[in-house]
Amino acid sequence: MSSVDSTAKKGPPYSSILVLLAFMFGYPALLTGFKLGGYLSNTSWETILAAPLLVPTVIGVVMLVLACFQLPASILIDTWRKRETHKKQLAQIDQDAALDRSILAAIMSPHATPFALDLAADAGNQITLQILAALHPSCPQDTRERLLQHPNVLIRRALVFNPELSTEQIEALSKDSDSLVQANASLHPKITASALDRLLKLADPRRYYALHGSDPERLEALAAQEDLPIEVAVALAENPSTLAGGLLYLVRSSHLAVRQGVAAHPNATGAILGILVHDEDKETALLASTHPHARPADAKVVLEDQSPEDIEQLRQDFHGDFGVLGG
């Protein structure tokens, strides 16, 4: 919003000029003072009045008098100007706050007008209004285009969640310099296949999509990548949208956290769990054997090595509803 210039306009340095002139004509004034004091008794007034220094002397005396009054007067004038400027600033702040409240009330409605959203998007340093405008489905197309180039990354991070973004706008956000904007762009329903393929080759968007993506085919293709980073593999194993096809690529991972995630995954099949019941890690094997999709024969392989107390504890932990423990 607009603001009042905080720098008060200063007038000419009258005090400095007057003091300078007073010093320039100080010598004639000194002669006059000597005469009045009787030190120039042999010099007549006619001689002094006829001297060419008379006019500068009078001017110098006048300037000295004015300078004495000008110095405190300039201080008072500057103080008054600063006070008036401060009043204008406070009035402008109140006016801007009232306008911001009006805009906020207008854009909070699901039926916000394009005009109100455009005002909010151009709200200067009011980042809350700009974020709300960026998120609103009714945000005008040209306003969204401006927000795409906004220097504040928080605005662009909000904009990427707007459901009405065009394919071209999502394409632009997928190339954003901020990795979180790129990651969220990968989850937008309007992202193109080429843009998503490009993003899934980048570290942060790939990990983000592995955790939050909902396209089983994309998730399976991601799981099939060679040299998959551990954080991406763990995210895939935790994603409920990862189907058995994707879990098959993860079941033989060298990382324990990935195998445990597969063992507890709701989409793990009996065949996948049959591999994990033989896992070298006992906790992973137990997770697989107590899975609701575990085949009884596979589960018994693990349970045969357990004491009756351990089996009873497993019954309590899993409420008797998992695999062969549920009978």
C-alpha cells in the first residue's frame, strides 16, 4: 500500500547564512561599538557616518539580531514539521489497515471478485493477502501470471496449490528455482507427462512424489529406477498408493527400513510377504508373518521359533486380527 515519505522537507539553512553575514560585517560593527564606548573619542560621528563602512555595519548589526532569533525559530519549525509528518504517517497506516481489512474480507469469500483478488495480489508488503490471492481458485489468469514471477518464494509456493492453474503455468512452476515449488508442481493434477518425467530425475521432487504421489504407474516406474536413493525408497514403501508391482522392486532392498516398510504395507501380497518372512532381520520377519495378507504356511515358519509367551504378546499387539494369529 502507499506510504508517506518519512523524510521531512527541510528549508534553506537560514541560520547559517545569517551567521555568516554577521561575521562578514562584524568588523564595521566593532568600530561603531568602540565609538560608542568612547574609545574613538578623537573621531567625530560625522567621520564615522561618512565612512563607507556604515551600510555594512548597519546590515551586520541587523543580521546579528536576526540570527539570534533565527536559531531557536529553525528548531521550532523543524520540530513542527516532524510532528506533522508523523501525524500523516499514522493516518496513512490507519487508512492502509482499514483497506487491508476490507480486501481480506472480500477475498475470504468463495465468491471473491477478480477485482478484489487482483488488489490483494498487488498488496505490496501484505504477504498474507498475496498468499490468499494466489491460492484462490477465482484468481484471474493475468494475476496468476504476475505471481509466477513474484520474488517472494512463499507466494510461488502458495500459487502451485491453485487448482485452476493452466498447464503452461504448471510447466513454469516446475522449472522454478525453489525445490519445494518444483516438488509440489509434480503433484498438481494438470502437470504434463514430460514435465513430471523431468522432475522425477531431480532429488527433491522425486522424494516428494515418492511420498505423496498417487499415480501407481508413476510410483512403480520410480521404484524400478536403479540406484534409488534410500530416502526415495523409504518414501515409496510408506506411500499407500504404491501397489504390489512397485513393492516387488523394494522387497529385496539392502536397507532395513525399506524392507520393514514393505512388510507393513497394506498392499503387500502373500508372495511378497513370503519373501520377507525369511528376512535375516527378525523384526521384519515378524512384521511380514503378522500381516493380514500373510499366507499361513509362511507365517508358521516364523512362529515356530517363537515361545508361547511371545505368540500371546503378538496376539495382544495385533488384536488377533493378523495372519494365522487371528484364528
